[in-house]
Amino acid sequence: MSALLAASLATLVFCAPGYPGAAGDAQPLVDQFAGAAAATSGWPAGSLAAVYDPTEEGGLAKLKGTDAVLAFVPYPFFVEHGAQLHLAPLVQADVTDVGPQQRWTLVAKAGRVTNPKSMAGYTLLSAAGYAPDFVRHSALQGWDMPSDVKIETTGQILSALRRAAAGEPVAVLIDQTQAAALPSLPFAAQLNTVIQSAELPVALIVVVDSRVPAARAKALQTGLLKMNAATGGVDSLGPLRLHGFVLPKLPPRTAAP
Amino acid sequence: MGCLLLAVAACATRLSSPPASSPPAQSAEPSSVAELAAAIDADAKRSDHESDAKIRESLATDAGRNADACLAREPQAAACLYGRGIALGLMARAHPTHAGEFLNSMLDALAKAETVDATYQEAGPGRVRSLVLIRAPGWPLGPGDTDAGLVAARRAVVLSPLYPPNLLALAEALAKSGDAAGAKLNYSRARDAALALSAGGDREDWLRQAEQGLQHR
């Protein structure tokens, strides 16, 4: 009975800071995903619920609930909070048109940022700005920015790029999708790519604080890995711009949170 | 995880109701430009409060048909171009996998309507353009552009400064741009403008939106 009760309370929290989407709009999509994930993993129907939160604070609050046993998080969120929340990677998302890994790119006004020291007094803007540890030590590993560089989060990347192009002391850290679209901007010639990261995971599904028994976690991992070939799986992945999942492939420093 | 573009398309097209009175549902087939425009408005209002996806799709189809009929009669009428924009917004909600294309076409139609008559429906083309630009997913996933949305909202307020939805749109644009003080000021102005109107119509909804905005400042 207790096992059944525990199963019925399992919740997958989608934390999506920096990405568009309101909880109400996203809920039907994550509901559909949770149902399909449970089905392909042999979990009882209705045993996995899902909830979406577009903010870092909201996501962290939801992860404190004991029913929050799993989380779908962007890699920057994992770097920032993985150790503290005891997040253990289960699978890595294979994102449509991106893949399971991506490079981050630092962009600034052409000719202004030539080395880390030249960023003194700058503000670094990024959708991942809520995760300064990720920015400094993962995306910009080896690029030792001065301590006075402010790292701020923004959902207005286009505005940030305009500010940089206009000559404000602003640098912008953009993801792979944004970097691919950069040349299409009318002011692209006024911007320079300063540095690019190594390939880093895009997003992960993680077990929160060992709240899923090992056998059930293994079953879920197996189910998620074959989800893009399962009946109903593709239909639930597409709306979330997911192609499927692969085994986690993390850089060394975050391999064991 | 650049996801949920589809879901967000819905909120980008959930727009403040225009002031025109709506004809009764299923009335005689609209034929004049005014009747067709009113029918599109009615579809938009019903869609805003409709949870059934199939009914929303039907409303979008009806609005699109009426917009086509309107444009066939008067291709350069602001009412028809604006109606076309609204109909495309409903299509974006109904067909989320093509939301990006519909939203871009919607912005084009609204820009044409604004060129013909920027004052139509209390600066409706500029106001609706601003809301789409503010709420749609931003570059490069969608046409969202807060800077452009703020410019469009300011234009609408200049043209019709006491119309509450224009002030609400400007407040929302300022909030999204990080200008909390400016947002608060315009939510207050929207509330005052709504309070100055006689009861009924959309007044209560505008007051609720203004109060909600002020609570979040």
C-alpha cells in the first residue's frame, strides 16, 4: 500500500528559467509527456505527474516538495543547484535542431573585448545569467573574467544584443540556437564572437535527492531512452521540442554532484 | 530546452477585447465590412474564454473566412486588415505547430492596418501589435521583440491616451522592459481611465487587469 501511495505522488518538475512559457500554457504538454514516460517505463498509469515552472525561484520551491522526485532542468540550473539539491542525472535531453549538447558563445561589440581583463566594468547578460557558476566555470571555463563583471539574467536576448552593438559595456552569452541565428540580425556586423564553450549538455532529467528507488529509476531511464520509438512517445516529445533522450555525458567537474 | 514556443503562442494572441459591440452568435450571415469586422471581434471574444480546442479551431476558421470576405470587398479597409490580423492570431492558437508563421503574418496584417488607419478601434493595430511583440517568444524562437513592442504601445497611447487597454499594453511593455516605475504609473493611469467610464462593457475586466498589474509591482 505504501509503495502504491508513493508511486501516486511522484512528480517530475520542469524547471525552465530563461525560457518562454507560462505554467498554465505548458501544463497540458508536460502532463502528456509524464503519461507517455510512465507508459514506456512500465510505471503504473497515473503514477507520474508533471508540473512546469518558468522561474528559478518557483522551480526551487517546487523541488522542496517531497513528491518532487524528478526534475527536468537546463544544464545551467544543474550546475548551479545540482550539488545542493542532490540532483543525479538520469538521462540527457536530445533537443530538436540542437542535439544533446551545445556550445555557448560570448558575444560583444566588435573590437571591444579582446581578453578577459577588457571586460572590467562590463555586464554579462544571458538567459543563463541566473546561474553565475555555470557562466564563469562551465560556459566560460578558462576565460577568467574580472570579479567586477556583473552577471545578470535576461529573457530579452535581442535587446541585450542591440545594447552590445550600440556600444554599451555589455557582453551577451548566447546558446547554440541564438548563435546560429546571429548572422541574420541587421546589426550582426557590429558584433564579434569572443569565445565559445566546449560542448555542454542542453538539459537533463535528474533524480532529486535519491527519492526514486534504484529499480524504478532504472526502469524510467530505460523507458526514456526508447521513448522516441515508443507508441505515443514521439507525440509527447515533439511539442516540447525534444527528439528523445541519451545517456548523460557530463563534463568532469559536474559528473558527480 | 528551447521549448514551449507552441504553448506561448496562445498567450501572445489572447488580446484585450476591442470595444465594438458583438453581434448575436449565429445571426444572419454578415455581409458588410462593418458586420464582418464585428463577427471577427465576436469570434475573438468567444475564443478568449473557450477552453475546448476544437471550438477554438472552429472560431479561428470562421474568423479567417470572414476576414477573407471582408478583404474581398475592401482590400485596403483598416477594418478588414485589422480583422485579418485578429483572425491570424486565432489561427496561431488553434494550430500551434504553425504558430510562428501565423504570428509573423499577423504582425504584417496589423502593420498594414496601422498604415491605413492607425486610429482604428482606439489605436487597435498598434495596441495589438505591441501585445504580440511583448508576449510572443523572443528571437530567435519567435517574433517577440520587447523593444518594438514598447514603441508600438507608446504609439497607441499617443493616439488614444485615455483608452484603458492602450495604457495596460504600455504598462505591460514597460514591465517586460524592466521599468517597474513606469509600469506602475501606467497601470495606475489605466485604472483611473477605467474608473472614469460608466459601468458595464469591458470596464470591470480592465479594472481587474490594472489592479493585478499594480499588485505585482
